[in-house]
Amino acid sequence: MLQGLDKVTARVSEIEAPLNRVVRFGTLEITVRACHKTPPEEPPESAAFLEIRDVKPGEPGIDLFVGWMFASSPALSALEHPVYDIWVLDCAEAAEPAEPSSG
């Protein structure tokens, strides 16, 4: 789970970003490559390895950010973009696919 801020409209949106799938937020294409969450007995922390590209119509995409972002320290490694901010909220467990019933 990510959160995005559009600085022009001041709109904040939660972004569900499954692993290894491109999700769009404005002109950004975001791909989460890994997400790790500490066990409950440790201090809470979620970290995600993100690839973020700015893709505008008719222009080649520009790599903006590749690296780890940490939920507890969003400023530690932040996306630098004039219009958008992206930060990590949490690593959500993927729902287990239903097993096909035999019969």
C-alpha cells in the first residue's frame, strides 16, 4: 500500500500496488519489486523497493526513482518530483487464491 499526493490539487490517494505490476498515479508508473514488513515483536517498519517512472504522452519515459522507501522515514529516500509525492504505508498480504474445488 502506497500513498500519493498530487501537489497541484492537494489530493491524497491510497494506491494499491501489487508486486511486479505497474500502477499509474497521474503521469507516474510505479512498480513495487519487493515489500518487507517486520514481525510483530519488532518495532513496526515496512519497506518497499520501488521503480518509479514519469511517462507523458508522446515522450519517452524518465526514470525518477529506483530504491527502497521506508514507511517510518519517508524523507530518508524520497521521490523528488514537482507535482507528485509517493510514500510507503504498509505491506499488505496478498489474498490467497481460492483453490479449485474437485468434483
